[in-house]
Amino acid sequence: MPRSVDAERELAQAREAVAAGAFGYARDATWRAAAAGAQIGDVDALQEVVEVAATLCEREVENADQLRAYAEACLEDARAGTRPPSMFERLLDRDRRR
């Protein structure tokens, strides 16, 4: 199963920020972790993102509910073996439609 080093780094920063009470920073780091994990389908990282997002929702952090919904959708896609297309794949697809 692929592992995202970027997602792991961002999750570590998010957990530290939550512990320090820097919830806005934690939310932003969690968004970055979600994007990195979704890019390669890192199920473990995305599960952790959902957990951190749930903690942020409990703290009523602005837009944390959107983050959790996004992370849950990405996790579901990763478990199903699907992922969003990369920028390169989107460029290739655009060229094929012409």
C-alpha cells in the first residue's frame, strides 16, 4: 500500500498544532495532508486525516466539517482503489478530447 511522506509530515504538524491549541494551523495542515494522501490513495494517512478532522469539528473550527467530508470521500475512494487524476493525466485527457 502506498505511503505519502508529505501526508505523514503534514499530519505530524497538524497533531502538534492541535496539542498547542493552534486550530487554524492544524486545519490547514490537515487539508494539505488530505490532498497528499488522496493523490496516491494512502488509506492509512486518510484515516488519520479523518480522525484529526473529527477532532477539529469537536472544537468547532471553521470549515472543519468540509474538511472531514472531503477526507471521508477521499478515504472511500482510496479504499475502492480510485483516486483523482493528476494534473498530468488531466492534461493528457484534455488533449485526447480535441
